[in-house]
Amino acid sequence: MLALFGVAVSIALAHRKTIDCGCFGPTAPRPITWFTVGRNVLLLGLGVLVAVSAPKALALDALLRGGRHVSSSTAAAMALVGTAAVFASLLLSEAVRYRQLRRALEKEAA
């Protein structure tokens, strides 16, 4: 489905259509861009990698040299930190976007 969506987005962009991606809900409309296509290709590639390697749940041992064991709590903590980092980058991105919008509105009002 992600591959099909990526093809559909690519076709829409090739025809220069401006469509809201709906990525962040109705409160933060964003048009689709080639970044959307790139993100979907990356996610699709990661999904294929997971499907091909068929890892066990939270199997991070293969990523470490020497095959050291990673406990479930360590793996969960790593996943939590990664999620928090992604969320923080999203918040920062939205703060920058808000600041740019506010400046544009102030400039227009002046």
C-alpha cells in the first residue's frame, strides 16, 4: 500500500497538482512534495529490510559488534529515546514553521 501511495503521490507531483498530504491532520495542512515521496521510499525500504531479515522482537544483538546481548529493557529504552528524538525534531520543525508564518503575518500587517 505504501508503494502504491508513493506512485500516486509521484504522479500527482509530476502533473503539478497541489494536494494536502494529511500527514499531520486537519490542523496543520501541508502539501505533498518530493520529500514525501523520498520519505515513503525510505520507509518502504526499511519495511522490506525487516520483512527479509525477519528479526525477533527487539532483536538489537545483530547491530552490536561481538554479538553482545541487549536486554529487553535496554532495547525498550533505546526505542523510547529514538521516538522522543523524532518527536522533538517534529516539534522543532513546527516551531520554525510557526515562527516563519508569524513573521509573514506581521510583515503583511505592517
